[in-house]
Amino acid sequence: MNQTDPIADVATLPGHASRVAALFREHNRALLAFLQCRLGSLADAQELAQEAYVRMLTLEHPEQIDSLRAFLFRIAGNLAVDRLRMRKLREGGPVEHLEPEPELHLAPVPERQVVVAEQWRELHAALRELPAKTSRAFVLHAIEGRDFEAIAQSMKLSARMVRYHVTRALAHCRTRVEEREMP
């Protein structure tokens, strides 16, 4: 998969490949950011993200996985740890304690906490402006990380309708953010 070109027509891909393509479109930027934080290299992040997608495509029983998104990030995280181990071996350093400190780059700074709390309040306000189904679908997908199929089952909707609600909520939240940023 080419990391810079979005996948144009997901509908023509067979079952699982279509779901992986949707994962790429919806979560690739977040995956790259996650890997780049761990590895400190955009090139390594892009390479490992591509490898993670290939592994997702070659799963023997993808239907047994509850959350493909969570599984994708798990694969990527494991690949990052392996890459860090290889770096350490090449440098001749000790290999134990290669698991990156997850709290290191996420350590809360008081100013950051204030900004995040304000963004959280604004998100809640924007979601309260939406119909209940739209808001709920967005929360289940964007915050809880559930895939469209699982949300569709729990909300008794089609996956296409869930995608519509999530897209609508995302557009609404973007509009609110843009309004706030306007002078």
C-alpha cells in the first residue's frame, strides 16, 4: 500500500481487504504519529506502518478479531519494539528495557492539561448539538475505537449508516473548531 495515496475505491476490494483499506483511510495518520513517537523517525514509521497493514491483510482468521483498529496498533507497537531492539543490537548496547516509556512523551504539563480540558469541553458541547444517534456513533468509533460493523450491530443500523453518522459528527466538530479558530 502506498502511504501517500488514499485508497480511492474501497468498495471494489473483497471483504477483509476492504476493511483493511478502510482502516488505512481512517487511521493511517494516527498510526504514523504513534509509530513516529516511538521510533523518532518518520521513515521508520512509514515502513513499519506498511508492514503492519500487510500483516493485517494476511491474517488467517480476521473475523475472530473484535477490533481491527486495536489489533493494527498492537501489531505496529510490536514491530516498533522489534525495530528498537535491532537498533540497540547494531549499536552494541544492552537489549533489555527496550520497551519505550509510554508516559515519557505523554507526560502532562499544566498548560497542556488546560488546553486538553478545554478541547474536551468543546467536543462535548459540539456533540450535544447533534442528534443522539450521530453523537453516539461518533463516540463509539472515535473515542472507544470500535469499528463500523460492531457499532452497526450494537445500534441496530447498517454499517453504511454508522459511517454516515460518524462522518456527519466529524464534519460538525471540524466546523466548530474552525469557528473557534477564526479571529
